[in-house]
Amino acid sequence: MSAHLEIPYNVDPRPDTGLYNGKLGVWLFLASEVMLFGALFSSLILIRTGAAKWPEGWKELHVFPATINTFVLIASSVFVVMAWANLRLRKPQVARMWILATLLCGFAFMGIKAYEYNLSFQHHHFPKTSNFFAIYFTMTGLHGLHVLGGMIVFAYFLTKGWSMYDHEPRRFTNRIEIVGLYWHFVDLVWIFLFPTLYLL
């Protein structure tokens, strides 16, 4: 018996689902994330419809930095697709630059979000201020933690995890695709958060 046992379907798709293991796993994980954020959006709708008066987000929040962050995340989604496409084309150094660009977008998003939070604190807006701000800080804070998680994974693949490409380029390409799917989900959540909280 061989001492090295390879787990099947890490690279090739499974015959029953048409997906390799990692991709199937991330779709299941994202399904749970949909339920998490779905519950928060449902809570927002219930609290808002039951409130006698609800603040207008575009008056209470800082729309301009949030708008910039929207474009930053949209750009980052394009960058991660470019990284995956260049890995498929066997252009690892070009792909590496696109992964770095995605990571830098993540840093930009977090920096702008910290600036926005600071503006809110200067105006004495805290989670305890009202239901509106409690929901705002909860949802944007949780989203920020998801952005941070994606950044950590990208940073890993740019550094220590890059060695996987030298030995298993197809598997590494799959891993970037998986992180990209997660990153697209995080971006999609923001696309819903931005108009719901800031514009309505």
C-alpha cells in the first residue's frame, strides 16, 4: 500500500455533482452565509417596518466614502477573476500581481470603512444610539470581518501558500477560484447593504 494517499476530486470534478471537492464545499459554506445575512436583512425589514419613524440613511450616514468602497469592491472582483484566468493560462506571475491588487483593494476598503466609522463616532453615533445604528454597525461590521477573512486567505496564497503552484498548479488554480467565489459573495452582500442602509 502506498504511504501517500491522495484524496480524490481535489482537481477533477466529482461525477455526481460535476464539481471538485473544494468548490462543492465552498458552495455549501456560502449557502450558510446566505442564511446568516438573510436573517440580518429580515431583522432589518421587520424592525424598520415596525418603527414609527426610521432615519434616512443618506442623511445619517456618510454616503461618499461608502460609494468609493462600492467601486473598490467591484474592482477587486474583476481583479480576482483576472488572477484566476491568468493561472488557467499558466501565467503565474501575472496572476500574482492580480491577487496582490485584490488584496490591496481589501486594505483600501478596510481603511475607508475605518475612516467612515471614525466620522460616525465623531458625530456621537454608536451602536447604542438607536436601532438604526445598532443594525448599521452589526451588518457592516460583520461584512468587514468577512472582508478581513478573505484578505487573510489571499495573503496566505501570496506568501507561504504560493509553493502549492510549483507542485500542483491545477489544485492551486482551484484554490484561487474557491477564494474568488467567497470574495464575490462578500462583494454581493455589500451591493445589497449599500443601497439598503445608505440610500433608503
